[in-house]
Amino acid sequence: MESERDWERLGNAFADARKAAGLTQVEVAQRLSVTRTPIQAVERGRQPNGNPFNKITATMRAYARLVGWTEDSPARILRGEEPEQATRPDSGAESESASDLPMAVQRELRSGRTLDHAVVNLGSEADDDTRLIVVLQGGEDMTEEEIDAAWEKWRKTRRHLQAIPGETDTPQET
């Protein structure tokens, strides 16, 4: 288990890499689609509530990509190793041009494991391009029991989603 000093060392490494890239905490937060608070917490090596971190977060992995490290670099630093440089840094702007999804959605899709998805057509017969897309994401280190529980909740939720009326239904008067 990592000590508080290990998390502080990781935080200092993030701050140094950010400064070397010529970025402010606000700029990092904007590029990662988070507030400044988690960036400050990561660089302090302590959660916003003051407690030490106990696992590497999706924000840390995204921050690592932003400063040109591989996603496993935070774990390497916690083990006392040096961060590994990625073959191509994630500039933030590149990611936006690669997809028209908001950065927050892109970040969520990169974190965890995609377990399932559903597409619900909300448009009319003339407009079948209006859709609701739901992606079921699980944690990267979920147990089989946790996955089974998530699937059970998902099955019930998916039934409700599929019952959403499309534009062809007659609206109810209120």
C-alpha cells in the first residue's frame, strides 16, 4: 500500500509536468473537463476532503495523458519509478477534433470497462436521427459479483429506456 509521501511525490510530479508543459491548473482543469478542485487535490496528493488518496483515479490517468505520460505512469511513480513518456501526448485539442463528443463524455468513455449500451430512437418516422445513447460503464477493477449486480440494475433500467415514446406518439394535454 502506498504511503502519504508516495501520493505527495505523485502530486509533485504532476505539478512539475504541468509547469514544464506551460499549463496552469485552470487550463488543465478545462482540458480535462473538471473543476480546478480535483487538479489541486491531485497535485497536493490528498483528496479534496483532506484524506490521502487510496487509488489512482480517472482524472489522474487523464492528467497523465495530458502531460505526455502513459496511463500507467501514476502507478510507476507511486512505486518510486519514473513516469513513462507516451508516444504521442494528449494535447486536449487533438482529442476534441478526433470526436465531436464533449471532453467530459470522452473521458468517461476512456475510464472503466464498457459493459453494454442501448440506443433509443426518439425521432419520428421522418427524423430517425434523434437518438438517446446510453453506455453502461463499470469500474476497471470490478469483481464478478459487482458486474452481476450492475447487470441486474441495467436490465431493469434498459426496459424503462426502451419504453420511452418517440416523437410519433400523441402528446398528452396537461
